[in-house]
Amino acid sequence: MFQDRLHAHLVPALQAAFKLHFGHDLDGSKVVFQQTRPEFEGDVTINVFPFLKASGQGPERTAQLLGDHLVAKLDIIERHNVVKGFLNLVISDAYWLGFLAEVGTKDLLAFPSTGMEMMVEYASPNTNKPLHLGHLRNIFLGWSVSRILEAAGHKVIKVQVINDRGIHICKSMLAWLRFGNGETPTTSGLKGDKLVGKYYVEFDKAYKKEVESLVASGRAKEEAEKQAPILLEAQEMLRKWETNDPDVRALWERMNGWVYDGFNATYARIGVSFDKDYHESGTYVLGKADVLAGLKKGVFYEKDGAVWVDNTKEGLDEKVLLRRDGTSVYMTQDIGTAIQRFEEFPGLRKLIYTVGNEQDYHFKVLFIILKKLGFAWADELFHLSYGMVDLPTGKMKSREGTVVDADDLVQEVVDTARAVTSELGKLDAFTDDERTALFEMIGLAALKYYLLKVDPKKRMLYDPAASIDLQGHTGPFIQYTYARIQSLLRKAGMDADALGTTMGIHALLPEERAVIKHLHQFPAVLNEAATRLDPSTVANHTYELVKAYNGFYQSVPVLKEEDAEKRSRRLALSTVVAATTKKAMWCLGIDVPERM
């Protein structure tokens, strides 16, 4: 791999230097290379402090001896400098040009297959409401992590769990029966998920009125909230669903069908899909037998007729897994679902749950329980936790109908992309269909990139206007740079596959070197993203790459260069940047246009 190229030169030379000067062997796996900080001269920095015990020398002396040896023995090191205990190495132009020639038109972000099978769960919508902004961060994270893992050579199974049962589903169903007058997606002109979500809001309105009426008649508020007739009726509907009442089940299937059609339309527009769907209506019965088996083995204990797990030794608390009446809790079905997946996919080596950070505690408990049950794969479970997305208008509330609807948000960014791009006046050669496709591509890039460039663990504020800025830290800026390179190559009359690999002997300009260094780092960046399951690593490095390229493009002549070798080299560099940018954006689930 390209990220190992520089290591292959430096590590053996460092080991030889260490043996010569200090009489000790150096473990090459312990050597860490860092990018030199911009305020110092250098390309690669080595922290020598971990070596001081073996060297028996001070940090500056240790670094100086190692640096002198590397310069003397390696042609790829031009010079070095020492800042306290940090050895900064300047890599030669010959190395960077050799790297660029070796890359050619190869895919920098294509790793060999590992044969490792991983499952990524994301989306997890409820069938009582449409997708909203929070779902979008979840979906884009899961989709991007899946693609990053694929690029890193793993086999990925993409799944969603659809929460299609429970009291919240019955609330929408009951409200539709009471207030819907037979309304359907066809008669209303609404997407099915929006229609069902409308009646979830209607239920909440009716429920609040009934509670107010009961309180006004003298009931305590807490009692009124429990005894509101519409709530009691919804609870009765749930009981009928659980006993397979044919009328309730038929209504449930009909309304869920509307919602699935709506979800699928949204998924198609935002460009995501799943290899398998799981439905809570089929999984909520799982786990009970596993818990009872754990009880027999002494993993769990019984108290007051309920089954509990004691996680106090792990710094957590006791948790009920089966109620006194024998019914399950959410933890129980999650135990059963995890076990089912590893049975269903015998080659599965890692299971990743993309779920908001409000469920951090839940997954800590789940993973501990599965480990106590003796499943070796429990160590390979991972909660891809992420923070909430806020808007200037404040927190979203589904029951009150104040959520930011996913479809509406997508349309808003596409409309904004249309307005911003049209103002530039560069679309005269585009057909109407080409313009529509371009606006869609830019709008989705704006939304996806803005949500993915932030560390998943952080809570974030989404700003639709800022996300579309063609000159900012945005997806459209990266798309614009890619399209600019394609225009450059078309003007040059160059076919990417026809570019030669002879880079010439001319010294690199600082702007060229900066771009090549970013390319050189990219495989390591992808590897880090795949290890940490963090798309923001790829997103931000892609931005740094195209920002460096734009600096190069503005400062260094490409098509006007008269020297044939320099011109060819700069076109080759542009080609590699474009190919790497396209693949990196693919990893984020973002398409790039050939023209903008």
C-alpha cells in the first residue's frame, strides 16, 4: 500500500542507526511518523522521547545522531532539523515525483480484500412518522462508514431495523380511524410516511385536549394523562395487535405499507440502500429463551419473579431483562437480535450499530450481557454513537409536528443549489434535464458533507445556507474543484489513461509538493477512518486536498506551461487529484459532476 511506501524506507534506516549509535535493537512497529507542523520545516516528524531510555542520550543528541545517519544513508532525505526531542525530516523531490509516477492512474483508495465480513445497522425509522434531520445524520453516517469499510477491503452487509410495532404505531392507526375519513396517499397527494405522521400529530392534539378536559373536571394531571380515553383505546388496540386481531393487523399492514413506500422514495432520492431489512414485529419475541438459558447458568438472577442482570462490578447497575409477567424489555430483544445475526451470517466478524448518543448506556449494558453469556464475538460489537443535530429554530419534537422533515430539507438544499448555481450564469450549455440533475447533485452534496465533516460524537448545528457555499468548507466546493480539473483535462485534450509516468527532473514548486503530500497521506487517512469508523476524517482530508490543489491551480501555470515535462507532470498530478477526490467523495456517498 502507498501509505507503507515511506515507512519501508525510513524504518530499516532508523533501526540501523539505532543499533550503530546506541547498541540496541529498535522495534519498528513502535516507530510513529507524524506530519510536520506547518511552523517548522519538514515533511515527516519523529518523536524521539520514547527512545531515550534505550539511547542513554538527551532528546536533542538522540535526534541529531538519528537525523545525521538518515541524511547520510538515504537519498530520499534532503536535510533535517531538530526541535527539542522532535526530528523533522525534509523528503526529497525525487521521492515525491517517484510516488506520483508510481500512482499513475491507480486508485489510491483501493485496498486489497481482507475477507472480513462486517454488518452496519443504520436508519432504524419508526413507521408512525416520516424521516427527519436526525435520521439523515444517522443514515449518512451508516452509509458512509459502510463505503469506507468497503474501500478498506471488507465485505459489508447494510441493514436497517424498522420499528413497526408498539403503542406509538397504534396512536397513528387510531387517529386515522377517528379523523381520517378514509384518506389515503392517493386521495391526499401526500407521501405515505407523511400521511401517517400527520395522524400521529393528530393523536397528540386529541390526547392533550382530553387530558385538559379531565383536569378541568377535577382529575389530577398524572391520573388524567393515564386515563385519557384515546390513550386507553390505543392501548387496547396494541393488545389486539399482539393477539393477532385480523382487523387491527389488516389496518397495521395497510398503513405500514404506505410508510414503506414513503421511506423507499426518500432512500432512493438520497442514494442509500440496504441489503436486508429487519422488522421489530418479527424480532421483539427474540431473546427471551436466551435470557432464561442465562438464568439457568447463573449468569442472571431472579428477584420478585423477574429476571435481572447485575452489572455493578462493571461500574453500571442492575437491569431487569424479563418482567414478572414474563414479558420482555427492549434489552431482551436486542440480545436475541444480536445472537440471531451471528447465527444468520456465520462469517460475520463485526457488528456496528449506528444509534444516537442518548443510547450510550443501553449499548454498554447490551455488550456486557452478551459477553457474560459467553459469546466471543461480543468484543467485536461497536456502537457508532453520534450527537444530535440542532437548527437555529431549536430542538425537534415529533409529537408536535415540529421536526425538520427529511424530504423538505433535501428539497430546500436542492432549491438553494439551483438559485446559487444559476446566479453564476455558467449553465447555458446544459439541457434542462442536465441542470435538474446538477442541482440535485449539488444540493445532496451540501447536505451530506455538512453532516459528515463533523466528528460523529459531537453535537452539531446544521446551517443550510452555509452548507451550499461554493467557496467554503463544503461539499459543493469540492465538487467545483473536481469539475474544474475535468474542464482542464478536456481543454488539454488529455485522456487520463494516456498520461505518461515520466515526471521529469525539474524541482517541485511548493504548491506541487503540498498537493502530492496530501495525496500521499490519503491511504493512511482512509485506514484511520475505517479503524475509527469516522467519515469526518475522509471528509476533512478531501477538503484539504482540494484546497491545496486550488492554491496550486491559481499559482502555477498548467496549460500555459511551455516546458513539455512540467506540463505533463502537472496534468498527471491533476488527474490523480481528480480520481482521488471522486473516490473519497464516493466513500461519503456523494457524487461529483463532470461539469459545473
